[in-house]
Amino acid sequence: MRFSSTASIALLAVALSAFAAGAQDRHSDLATAGWNAILNDQGAEALRLFESALSIRPDDAVLLLGSGAALHRLGRESDAIRALARALELNPTLAVASRLLAEIAIKEGDLALGIATYERALVQAPDNVEMASRLDQLNDEVARRGAAARLTVAFAGERHQALGEHASRVLNGTYWQVAKLVGAYPAGAITVELNTSRPFRAGESGSTATPASNQGRISINAEGALEDVDAFNHALTLELVRAMVIEMAPTGVPVWFADGLAQIVASADAAVARRRLRETAEIPWTRFETVGSRWQADAQLRADASLLIVHTLLARIGSRSTQFLDDLAEGLSLDEALAPFGFSYADLKTDVARSLEP
């Protein structure tokens, strides 16, 4: 699939302007005619003209861009990629060539080349908002594909297609959001088993998420789960996040991290959580500081406090949580794991406390 005509013409009009700026120096009537042929959707004529111009100036990056654009018009995408790559070797600042090469590569299924091309282009033009935005979209797509490759939905009991399809959508979305927030994927695959022989009950975990040598496995009670979709989505999200954190850091991670991360992925409202915490009690830190604890009492308080702690933590460290998790898994204390980011566990507590002030 090639670009739409509208997109191609808009893109190549920019290229024509770039060429015209230097045309007087090159006296290249062939190339000017070539750009006009492209704008008139005459790919074969454009290619003939650019090849003639390149026979005179074989290392002209703008002429190679024109050749690549003409080849793209003709559907010769592999040849277009080679011409555009050569243009960028000669002139890495040629943003139009970067955009065209990246988008052709993506359409041809080479997402890695598309991403690498945009990354190199942004080194030359770090303030290019359009390319930066496109790169973010592509990285999100990589995360989504990674989720599909690393997640398997299985059944214990009778198989329900609608239930499986719904769970897959929620789980895949959760997976890439966590990967984006944390900045990493679990190394192993995760299997989510929907147990349709046991009834789903809102607010009840009914599941296990345990690390294994190469694979994590979650089992969730799911009979009648689609009768309470919101609660089921929450259970899927919470258990997958816990399993992902376990896979990335099997030991050392405080209970609030996975629970709070799950709340963020589920779009929980931090302002509402903050209001509830102001009205009820202070955060019971000591109950949170037992690694691996599940603290079943006061579920809403636990969820609100976890959300607020992780929300505050991510505001400090951004998407570098993988370093934090790696250090905890290596046996470092919370203070030691937070030190590379320039603050302590006491500082984190202070930030959280301040956020609760009226």
C-alpha cells in the first residue's frame, strides 16, 4: 500500500521547494522537469528524467530523493528505499527523504527501519514536532505488537469466544501501556488462563500470578465475567500488571508499586483518590513496606494509597522504572534504588504527604 495521492503531493511539494532553492547553481532542467512530472503523477517520466540527471551528478542527494520518489510512484518500493537511503548517506539533514523512507519502510512492514530512520532524522532536527510525534506513534505500535507476541489467553473449563476476545483486547492494551510507563517488557511470555468453571466475583482476586523459570501464568475466575465488564476489566488489569512486575523483578518490589501502576493503567482518578485519603486516614506506610504483602483489608484505602504513591514516583522518574525495578530485584533497598534519581524514600513520602495537604 502506497501513500495517498494527497499525502504524496504534499510531501513532494516540499521536496520541490528544497530543490528549487539550489536549482540555479545546478542549472538542472532535467531535475526540475522530473519534480513536475512527479507532481503530475507521471512516475515513469519522472524516473527517466532523474536518472538522466543522476548520470551527470550521481552523488546529488536531492536528485536521489527525486529518484526515490519516482520509484515510489511506480510501486518499486525496494528500489525507492535504496535510493532514499543513499540520499540520506550523502545528506542526513534531508528531512523529506527521511519521512518518505520511513513511511515506505513502514508500509512494507519494516517497522524497525521506519523507527531507526525517524530517530536518525531527529538527531539532525530535534525540534521537528511532526517527526517526534510520528516516532511516538511507532513506538506505541511496537509496544502493542510486543503485547500480542508475549501474551496468550487460555481457558480452563468451557471456551467462550466473546470472553476470550474481550480479555485479549483489555490485556493487550494493558501490556503496552505498562511497557510504555515502565520503559521495558518482561523477558518471558505470560499466559492468562480464564477459568470458566468458577464464578467471577467483583472485588475478589480469584487469581494467582507466580513467576516461573521462563513463563508467568495467571488464572482468573471468569464464569459470568462479562455481566460486570468494568469489574472484570479491573481484575484483568490488576493481575496482568502484577504478573508483569513479577516477571521483570521477581523479588524486592513493594506491594504498592504493582497495585498503583495498575490503577494508573486503568485511568483511576488521582484527584478522587487524594480526596478520599484526606477524609479517611494517613497512608499506613508500614503495611505497604512488607515486600510481597497483599494487605486485603481496606481495599479502597490500599488502592488509593498505591495510586498516589506510584503517581508521585513516576512524576519523579518518568519511564525509567526499569532501572528502579532492576535494582530492587538485585537486593537494593528502596533508598538505594531511588538514589540514582536524586531523591530518597523519605523524600517520596514527603512528596506524597504534601500532595494530601488542602
